[in-house]
Amino acid sequence: MGTRTMRGGLRAAGTLLAALALTAPVQTAAARAASAPVPEGAAARCTPSVQVLEKLPRAEDPHPSPWVRRTEVTALAPGPSRLAVGMSGYAPAYWVGTKVFAVPLPAGSNGAGRVLGVNRHGLMVGELIITGEGSRAFSYRAGAPAVTLLPGGNTAVGVNDRGVIVGGFRDETRLRTVAVRWSGDGRVRRELPAPAGSTFSHMAAVNNAGQIAGNAYVPHEGFNYGRGALWPAGPAAAPALLATGGVPTDVYTVLALDESGRTVGRHRSGGDGREHGVVWRTPDGPPADAPLASGSVGSSFEDVSPVTGVAVGVADFSYPYPGYPDLPGSMAEYWTGSGPMRVLPGIGGAENYSTAYAVSDDDRVGGAAQDALGAVHPVIWTCASRQAYVLPGDPGPRPDPLRAPAAGPAGDGGD
């Protein structure tokens, strides 16, 4: 759908690099193809590649990180347009093929922003920074001379094919964040109530049925814990919290929603703090943690395809510090809903830094990847299912920083 949001707030588009269409680095492509099922339809007829997209002439990422984000594809338009949207050098941008276009910024903008969603008709939504005003939600159509600032919104994270936009804003008068739904390309605005017993946190997505997914806080013993939330399509129907695994100190975050009401995101254990990509297959069903990629210490699902149910995201290898030379900080991950977690090849070596934030029904995955010289590029994996592969087994024992170190030999001192 291209209607999910990112971790936290704004963290972090003229042509700098000629677009490249790179055949996927093949860590023995034959072995990879043998272990990956060939999909039916359009995906089976596509050519596997990693398309490196143009970037706007702006500063490079000084320290590539999946959580401090400046350049990436964040959403893919469904249908024949094959439009991709995101940010380049911390500025809102979109791509037609591999060619980059800057979203025109309004007066007062400091140049920072991102496109977070796009629908079949090319309507984009996102957020940008206005000096003195902070973050402002906007909508934009490819080729238009200006963006439209959405009334009463700090961010817009998703848009469906009927032009319904969802997002939120911080109301300092009420000292809380408020969920917002716009319709008619932003002309009509309506606030959405939080589920009973919770306060709204942030919005995630809207599908073509009109269901809206987001997040809320639920209090427990003096602390607030994140929970997924779903607003039914009918305006009179009350929103509800998504189910948890029953541990009140676990934190759940919803990041994307498909056409059937399936939601995906991440689940952080209140025990050891480890994160797993998580899936709610039905709006009223239990959450299911996905397996971790071999050797990884965490996972987050950032998007789900509208109909085919493929979840993509980030496999995190970066908790052990200073890290291990044989693995990058993160790798783009790809999961069909069963079997082991698979990862996608990088562009500076099969296992160089990469991240995935968008997936389409035609088997494209969008995100970012680091080249052999350390520069980060927006990328699209085509025919992704035929490139995704299972990492070999864990290369050896590694310290777990989320657990206390083992006690030393007797007589080392201490009580």
C-alpha cells in the first residue's frame, strides 16, 4: 500500500548520480534461486535486479543507519504508474523509473521532509518542516507546481485510492497527540477517537476498504506501553486495540495494513528487550512473531503488500558493539508469512548494509542500500522473491548485550 510510517518522528530531492540497473549481486544466484519459490503472474515474468535510483544533490548520510534516515524509498504506488516516493538527502522526493524529482517546497520550508504514502492515482502525502512552525502535513500530485498543506496536521502517513488521508497532530492545548482523517484530497478533516482505555500515539496506514491502523498507549503500573489499534471503516464504529501476547510490559507497534485488514509491525519483549517483526493476520486475531534472520538480534516489519501478504523490513545486526566484520548493521528482510526469514542482497557486496520499507504486489521492494564506497542510495529490488535468500547459520557465539554478562570464575571477587 505504501501507507506505513517510520520509527519515531522526522529523523533524518536535479540529478547527482546516473541511474543504474544492477543485476542483483549473486551470492551464487543459482543457490539463491533454488531456495526461493518462483511466484506466479507478473513476478514470475520479471527480471531480478537491484535498481539504484538517482539522488538529489544534497548531503550524503554521514553515518548510515536504519533508524536515522535521510535517503530511501518509503512507498510504492500500486498499479501501472510504478511511482516510488520517499526522501533524498532528507528532502521529499519521488521517482519515475530511476529518475528523481524534487517535491516543490513551500515558502518557509527549511528543506527537510519526506513523502510517506502514495496511491494508485499518484497522490502523495507526507510531512515537511516549516521554520517557526515545525512539522506540517502535506499532499502533492506528481508534476504539480506546489504542495497542499493539510489543515490541522503535523504529519500524513497514508492515503488510499479514494483520496482518504490519515495522520496526526500534536495539540499543545490538550497536551496530547490527535489522530486525524482527511477526505476530498485534504479538504475535510475529522479527528478520530482513541480506543477505550488508551491515548493515541501515532498513525500508520489506511486501506481501500477504509480501515485505519495506528498506535496507542495503554497505562500499566504507572507506565505507558505501546499497542496497535484499528479504526473500522464505518465512521460510527468504535476503534479497538489489537490483541497482545498477554504480557502487559511488552510493546507492540503497527506500521502497515493490507487490504484484508492484516497488520504488521514490531513487538518488543518487556523481558529481554528483543524486537521481532510481528503480524496480526486478522483484525481480531492474536499477534504472531516472525522468525529472526540467522545471526540477527532484532527485526521490524515496515510494510506489507496490499494483497499478497508479503512483509518486508529490517533485520538488525547492530546491537553488539563495535559489531562484527562479517555482517552489516542491518539487512533488508523479506517474509512470505511462513518458513525462515530471508534477506535481500546489497549493492556493495551481497551482505552490505540495506533496509526495506515498501513492498508491492508485483514483487518490488523499496528501501535503501549502501555501496562499496559507503554511500547510501535509494533502491528498488525487482522480482524480489527470486532474490531473497536464507542466511547461513550463525557464524559463532556472540555476546548478547541485552543480558547480563556471565559470572566470572569463583574467587574473582564480588558478593
